[in-house]
Amino acid sequence: MNLHINGQRVEVPDAIRTIDELLAHFDLSDKMLVVEHNATILHREDHAGAQVAEGHQIEIVHFVGGG
């Protein structure tokens, strides 16, 4: 399945059905981040129920600490 992630077309396994599964696929499940799915910002508790499908637009923003 092809998704648009952070402005790039990315092919992911068809078995991925939710944002939670997508984040796990990229080893991002335990990271501090914000996900925008088709122009809607998701709360972390909504990741498991947010379905992904061919062509969906996803933005993943990581928080980086520094000083």
C-alpha cells in the first residue's frame, strides 16, 4: 500500500491497517510525536482506531530535546 508520509510516497505492507500499526512498523510507538492523518491531528489514544488506506496523507512530527 502506498501512503504519503511527510510529503513522500512510501510503500508499506498491506497488513498495516491503523496509525498504531504504522508507527510500530517504523519503530516509533514509544516516541514523543504528533501524527496528522488526512489533515486531522490525532491524540495518542486515537492511533489504534485511526484506519489507514491507500493514498492517505500522514505527517509525523518528532519532538527533539536540546539545550
